[in-house]
Amino acid sequence: MSKALSLLLLAVMMVQLVKPLGWPGLRYRRDFWKVAVAAIAMMMLMVLIRP
């Protein structure tokens, strides 16, 4: 699951660089770093939840 999630978030980051998504907080190309921060936070949460 974590590999699929990381691939999905990487794809979203690449799309954000090519053509901004227009979602709240992701209106500009330079906002791709916000996706990376969210991905790191989600992966840290997965590590904490996993037994």
C-alpha cells in the first residue's frame, strides 16, 4: 500500500509541475512542494500506525 501511495503522490507532483491542478493551495507550479510535505507526513503516520 505504501508503494502505491508513494507512486500516486509522485504522479500528482509531476502533474502539478506540468499543469497546476487548481485545487485550494495548489494553484501555482511552485506549490508542488506542498504535495511532498503531505506525502512525508502521511508516510510518517503509516509508520506510526503499522504494528
